[in-house]
Amino acid sequence: MTRQAFIDRLRLGLSGLPPQAIAETIADYETHFAEGAAAGRSEEEVAEALGDPGRLARELRAESGLKKWEEQRNPSAAAGAIFAVLGLGAIDVLILLPMLMAIGGALFGLVVGAVAVFFAGGVVFAVGPFFEPPGGAATALLAGIGLMALASSAGALLTLVVIGSVNALVWYGRLHYRLLKPAIEPQA
């Protein structure tokens, strides 16, 4: 593969990243080609040593998504980190996607349950005293407050679990990248 073909494929794979990040990455790989030429290596040898530009682009996109999650802890950054890690390879998708779907489905069900309990507590708090429950109106008020507090606590715990899950996925992505890094860096 020629220098230009390698750079073009790398640039195409990096599309969607910030222009400055793309420019810096392209400049780094241009430097590899320049150093290889200075050492008497052909463009094909340098390209072969660098590896598949598509794979490099996926790994660089994954790293970018993981950094964004570390800087901005929000749902958009979490989704970006998840999809960046999933984009690293088809085998990872086959392994991670079912696990992520199961965990995501369970967490979604728990969130819906916590919201339902919160609203049920609000209904018991607001309407309960008018139906003369056993123990009187105070019991209905306290039961409603208790249900809302329980749901709020469950929501807080679920938030921690989601953050921990995304952090575990980020850890997996970084581990995956570190394992592949020696294969994608030029050999000295």
C-alpha cells in the first residue's frame, strides 16, 4: 500500500472526529512515513509495519470516545464510549453486545421500576389520607414518603451502577487497545 492510499484510508476511518484530532493523527503517520523513507524503507514496508489503517482508525476513534467519557460524564459521552469500544472489532461485538444488551435491559427495567415506585409513593402520599387507611392519614403520608425515598435511593444506586458499568467498559477498551498497541506501532 502506498503512503497516499494509507493516509486516505486512515483519514476516511477518522471522519467524524474533530478536525484538529484528525490533522494531528495524520501528521503523526506522515512522520512515520518520512522517517521510514529517511531510513531507506519503501512506502509499502512502512505501511505494512503500521498495520491496517482501518483498524488503526477504529482504535483511535475508540480512544477518543474513551477520553470523552473521562472528561464529560454524561449520557452522550457514555454512549460514545460504548459504541467506540464496540467498533473495535466484530468479535468484540459478538461477545460484548449480548452482555451489554442484557445489562442495559436489566438496568432499564430497574429504572422503570424505580420511577413507578416513586409515582406510586406520590399517589399514596397525595390520595391515601382521603381513603381512611389502617393507621390513619399519618400512616398514608409516611408510607408515601417512604416509597418516594426508597425509589430515590434506588435511582441513586442505579446511577452508580451505570457509571461503574461504563467505567468497566472503558477499562476493557483500554485493555484491548494496550494489547493491540505493540502490533500497530512501528517496530524499531
